[in-house]
Amino acid sequence: MPAFHRMGGLRKHGYKLEDVREWRRAEHEARRASGYDEFFRAHGLCVDCGGEGRLVTGVRWRDSDGVERAEAGSVAALVERHNLENSVNWLNDTSKWGYLYETCGVCEGTGKSKGP
Ligand SMILES: [Zn+2]
């Protein structure tokens, strides 16, 4: 999962991007594993959802007839397939399209890892 997807989860738990950078640099210098997953594990956050407590499962949008639709799947593929960057398909004037979420089954929505 790309890092930007995880920023919401990090913020939710009070971490900033600089915290992650700093931690990763220190771990790297200590020759320990310094990936994003390691940061989440080391700080007791759920790796599966990035601390967000929910997972993106698809997108929702309004079609050209004004009917709100939703479909699960890869966000990038859905945006392309349904031409969601075209303003006729936007939810409203300010919101283009939205994500569909489901509660993370690993942490049951807490965003925290269960184990030690
Ligand atoms: Zn989770």
C-alpha cells in the first residue's frame, strides 16, 4: 500500500510524516528494518489498515443521470473505467467522487495492532 494512503491513520494516532521519516532514518542507521510496516508495528498500529481502522474497498460517484452509484474494486481502475475525473460524474460541485470503506477486520476498527 502506498504511503499516502496511511497518512490519515497516522494523524489519527498523533503521528506526523516527520515522525515516520525520523524513526525510519534512525532505524536505518542502526541497520534495523526501517520500512513503513515496521514503523506501524513498532508503534502498535495495525499494519493492514495503516492505523485507519478501515479499508478502502472501492468508490462511489454520481453518474450522468444523477444516480449515485458505488462499486468495489481497485480505485485506480474504477476511476478510469467510469471516467470519474470527468465532472459530469462528480458527486457535486466540490466533491468529485468518494471512497467506499469497510471496517478493518484485523483490528476491528481500532487502528491498533492486537499483539505485542
Ligand atoms: Zn486495521
